[in-house]
Amino acid sequence: MRSSVSDVIFYAVCTAAIAASSAGLYFDINAVSRKGVRSEIGTITYKERVVQRKYAGEVVWRAVDRSQPVYESDTVMTERGGEASIKLFDGTAVELGGESMIRLSRGENSVNINFYSGEIATRREEGSRPVQVRTLAGAAVHATGDISLKGNSNSVEVAVANGSAVVRGRGGEERTLARNERADVTGSNVTEKRNAFDVLTPARRTYQIATNERVPVLFAWMNAKAADIEIVRAERGESVIKKKAPASPNTVELAPGNYIWHVTAGGNEVSGRLVVLRGMPAAAVYPASNTIIPYRENSVVSFRWEAGRSDMQHTLEVARDRLFTDIIYQKNTAMQTLAADMMTAGMYFWRVRSKIERGDLVHETVSGIVPFTVAEEKKNEPPKALFPAPASVVKASSNGVVMSWDGEGGVSTVTVARDKDMNDIVYREQTRNNFVSMKREVPSGDYFWRVTDADGLSSEARSFHVEVPPVKAAVVPNAATQAGVTTMATNDAVSNATPRTNETAVPVKTAVKPAVKPEPEKVAVKPVVKPEPEKVAVKPVVMPDPEKTAVRTAAAGTVPGSGSDTPGTNALLPKRKVAVTERIVQIDDAVIQGRIIRQTEDEIYIDTDDGVKVIQRVRIQSIDYLKKDAK
């Protein structure tokens, strides 16, 4: 079906009208009233469970929290079991119980309260304005003291705790109430309640602090012997205590919570509200006792603690002494964490003072004192070179030159150069051990070496001298050998023989056989004839000087681990673990095989089958792994 132009225009106008109406309704519901400048008249000082507030001219209820402002003509409402305290700027305190609703405004000479339902109490400070209360039941109260109201739109009970109040009904009937007097207002009737029975303690609306799991509450009354006591949880309406008290006074124990109490005697009942607050001191969380905090420039320390209630006011204190005579930091907060800066290195003490304020009740607690230290970070020390020692002479061999050091672990880099500035580098190697063997052939001369750890810290450059031994002369074969003659003496025997001065060496007698090419299937193997012992020259044995002995046997009880090592020598041991592996140590013309169990700057200890040998480093030519044990 085709639509006409008029239909299209009609639909568009309707759609625009609906959209405009929806937007207007949305902004009307959610926007804050802009009828004049809103003025603050007080602050929410305490809340329990859900507390809501509606601004003047709005229909939307908004949740409020502690420390939020209260504005002129705000309506405040609590849920069942809830509670709220409002401190007005003139010093008047207004407290709401559960399921209560009021509207607050400030008159020229008074504090005006519209009471709708529930239970409220007002407390005035000296010099504060009188309180004017109007109820839906038609009652009007002019109070110059502390009063409480409880009721609904049909009837209201007015009680005076201190001072006096004038109560007027809808019809104009008035009653003046003094301290501890009450009256019921229903419509135009004002009925003063006078009975001999009365509760002396606790007050009609009061707070108590529990420093343990439960707190004793004293009930006392007058003009009656026995009485029935019932205590009900305000938020759930369940009875927690119901007992017959034979006489006054009587004590009950209550855990922290929100309660309504009833005391009945002779058909008369007195009720009140009691709030038990947990008043335990705050518990320090961080820094814990004896915590060490690294110092940095403008160090910031984050303090954390746990409190029994979220509505407590706290004061963090940091001092240099346990008695807190030298306080360097002090700050108030409602939170349970606070960061303090500008702390220099040193030892400190901290604590938290906590405070609860409810009406006339002020309760303060102090946490335990916690020591902590701000310490400068320990700087890593560079590795310490052990061997070769400075200006030492090292004999190079095919197994290389061994270098060892003392370090913290990790990857180390060993560098060898011809100059002290380590520019002319001849060798570089990385390792996770605390020693390396430089097997690269280098000519005789002076060198410098150093080791650098994983953090980039280097040892001092140490000098050492490499001495390359002369190459042993090779034995020239004679004509008989070239012709296939079998030599009866070994080259080692010839090389080890001591030649006679100015004499020609006597050739070893050999059996000569003409070189005849044998047939393949009849190859004869010529046995090797060993030379006669008397024909081999042996170097004389020279007894070493005990003061210059390269190898000595360690005395009993001085081997590391025996428990009687020389004091102070363990400081030269490498900090890094050394793999316990069989080594072959070349010392002059001797070879020692065993396990290296200790190293110092001048000596190494090797565990051999003949005991522990102590070897001077300057006499070591090379150290190598034993291949058959290598894994």
C-alpha cells in the first residue's frame, strides 16, 4: 500500500514528539535540580548498610557514602537495619535508625526536620540552633535539648534525654517535657506518659565499644524489682537475648552489632537502641617487623594496615625512636593505606592511631609498634683475580695457561691482551666456571688479563709473563732406518739420554736386514728389540730444597672440611662451586692426577691416591681434564 505525503509527515511528527518527550523525561529524572545554587548544610559522618538521598526537585534516590555533603532540603532514607549520622554545620547531630526517612532544611533561627517515619535522635551542642520537628501525624516539636522521635504517619512518641522540649498536637494542645519525660502524639491529642518504672541505663540511644569478641552491657531500672529483658537484632528482627532478670542491675554480653532492646516490668515497657562497635586496634600489615626496604633517592614507603571498621579515622605516625619522641611523619586518613616519601637510610618505627566518634562517644586505639629499616642497596663487588698472580711467570704447554678467580657466579668473560688498557686483545672466552684454560698458542712475552662478571664489573688487569719452552730436537733417522731397518731403541729413550760433552753420540746397534719386498701372503713381522738398560743415559736425581718444593703433602687436619683448617684461609676459596672432576696437573717434569678440592692465590690442593697434595701455582705448567672421566 502506497503512503501519501501527508501520512509520512504525520509519522515523522509523531516520532519526533515521542523522542523529545523521552529525552525530557530522562533528563528530568536524572539531572540535578538547577533551581538556584545548592548550599551545603552538613556532612554524612557515619553510615551502616544502605543509606540513600534524594535531592530537592528530583524523584531519583541516590546512594550516599560517609563524608559526603548534605544539601539544603535533601531527603535521607535508611533501609532496615541501616543507620546514618549527619553532622550539621551549626553543631547539631541528627541520627537515623533503620527504616527511617527525614527531610532536612535550615531556617533562619532553627534546624528544620520533616519526620516521615522510623526513629531519629537529635543532639545539640552549646550555642547551636533549636530544633523544629514536624511529623505526618500532625505533631510539632520545639526542642532546646536532646530529643528522640519514633513512629509513623499515625502516631509519634517523643522523648527528652536532656534539656526540654515543647510538644504540640494538631489541635493546638501543648505539653512541656523535661529530662527523661515522654509523650505520645496522635492526631490532636498529646498524652504525657508518666510511670514510675524507668530504665536508667543504657540510654535510649547509645553506643558501646567492644575491645574483645563480646562486651558486657549493664541494664539498670527503678521502681521495679524484676523485669523482662529482650534484645533484638535491628537488621533482621531476630531475638538474640530473652531473659527474666530477678533484680536491677543485670548484665548481658553482646557481640558487635546493631540492636533494639526492650525492658518490661508491671505492664510498662521501655525501649532503646544500642550499637556495639568493634574497637580493636589496627593491625600492621606492611612494613612487617624488621623489614629491610632498599633505599633509593626520594624513597617512598607504602604503609598498609587492617582496621576493625571502615569508618574509623586513622593517624599514621613514623618516628626514629620506639618512644615516638622524634616523629618525622604524621598524617590523618580515613583509608587503610598511606604512602610516605623523603625517607633517608636508617631505622624507623611506625604505628597507627585509630578513632571512633559516635555522638558523645569517642574511642581511640593504638596499634603495635613496628620497626623497619631503610637500607642502601649493597653494591656488587667485582670478581677477584687469583691466578696467575701479578708479575708471575707461567710456562705455556699444549694444555694452555690456566686462569682462576673468585666471583659471585653467572657468566664471566676472561680477556687477555698485550697492553694494560686491554686494547690489543689476543684471547677472550665466556664461561660459567671460575677458571679457564687458554689453549691458544701465544709467543713468549708479557701479557695482561682480567675477568668481567655478568653485571659488567671487572677485576683489575693483572700482568703475567708467558714462557714458551724450546721445542725438543727430532731424532734424524739413519740410512738403515730409511731402508726399512727396525730401530731397537725408542725416541723417548734417546731424547731422555744425557749427551756427553764434545763427544759424538754412539749409535744404538740395530739388526740390519736387506730390503726385500716380501710376498703379500708371507709378510714376516719383525719383533721390536728393546734396548739394553745400560745403554740408556738417565738424568741424576736431585733432592729438592724443602723451602722450594713445588709439591708437598698437606698436613693432617688442614684439608678443607676437616674442621681444623688454618683460620682465615677459607676466605680465599672460590664462592662459586667448582666441579669435582679428575684433573691432570703438569708440574715441571712431573704429572699429578687427582681432584682439585681447594684453590688459593698461591696454591692448589689436589686429592690423590697418596693423600692431599699442595702445589705451588708458579710451578704449574698446565691443568687438564682426565679424558677417561670426562662426561
